[in-house]
Amino acid sequence: MSSVSALQKALAAEHAAVYLYGVLGGRVSTYGDPSLAAALQDAYDAHRAARDALIDRVAAAGAHPAGAAAAYALPHGIDSAAGVRAAALGIERHCAATYFAQVAAVDGEDRRLLISALGDAAVRELSFGGAPQTFPGTA
């Protein structure tokens, strides 16, 4: 697998995360559950930044960054704060697994970017009820 292909796969995960966090953020009241709303906003901002960094890396490699899909399948059960929290945890686990799977295909600055994003996703998992893992992205 080429470095660009690995970056494109990570970019696809980030496009989905940005979309899904936008939906989840609309499901939680900042008054009803301010800590969850803040965690969702932080995650949304982080995934937008990661998406933008990946777009820049793919373009710097001379390739055309893959665009986002028009829509993504929504997680089930997002009609409660607990369901939104579970969905956010699922997003972070998916992103961590995607980054973990792509790290070996890249080197240099691209590897640093993916490892950093993997660590960030693993830490965000904790915000949504996840437990620390020895090797994030493998479970």
C-alpha cells in the first residue's frame, strides 16, 4: 500500500467523524448535559483539524485528496445522552483502528501525523467512557 493510499484511508475516517460529530452535537443540549456537549465540540474540532492536516499531506504528496461522502450512516440509539456517548466512543474507536492499520504503510512526517492522531483518538475515547488500552486501535 502506498503512503498516499494510507493517508486517503485515514482521511476517509476523518470525513466520516466530522459529519457524525456534527449530527451528534445537534442531539445534545449544552444545558442538559454540558460536559457531553463540550466533549462533542472538542472532538468535532479535533477531527476537523485532523481532516485538514490529512488533506494538506495528501496534496503535498501530489495527489488529489478524497472528498467527503454526501452523507454517512447514523449510529443507532442516538436519541439519548447515553446513546450519543456510545456513538462518540464508537467513532473514536473506529478512527483509532483506522490510524493503527495505516501507520505501517507510512514513514517520516506522515507516520508522526498518524501516530499522533491515533494517540489523540485513544485519549478522546476516555471522554466518552472508554477504558485505556495497551495498544489503542487494536480492539
